[in-house]
Amino acid sequence: MAVSVRIDALLEKRLTLAAQHQGITKSQFIIHAVERALGDRDPYALMLQAKAEMAQDSRSASLAQAFVAEHALSYDSERSRADLIAKLRDKHGLGAS
């Protein structure tokens, strides 16, 4: 069923940007907003539903273990930053500063 709504230009621009940011169409964004307003898209209920589905999935334990192992590794942000800067300099032909 089609529904037509008139909104001012500034609100439409905000709608467009928000939808683009989420990677969905304006129509999908509006549908999600209406569902949330009506209580159909309660984030807590969706989380409980996702957890229940994961509990039934035989692969969930191995997936959870993979993500736990990922966090066990230390992350050296300064080293990563230096590596990224070096790669960008090489790519763009810039010398070290």
C-alpha cells in the first residue's frame, strides 16, 4: 500500500542523509521509524530474538570463540598508525618528513 507524506525540505534532506548513512532507501528508513514508533522494532526484543536464534545455531559456539580470540590479541595503535602513514607516503610518492 502506498502512502504519501509531505515534509519540509530541511527534514527531507536530513532523512536522505540518515538513510544514506545507514545504507538503506528513504522508504526503508521511514518504515523502520514507523515500526519503532509502533513498538514493532524494539531494540531489546530484537536483541533477545537474535540471541535465541544464535543459541539454536550449531555454529554459534565456534563463531563466538573466533571473536573472543580476536580480542585477545593486543593492538598497537602507534605502530599501526606509523605503518599506515608509511604506506600512504609510498603510494603517493612522498618522502619521509
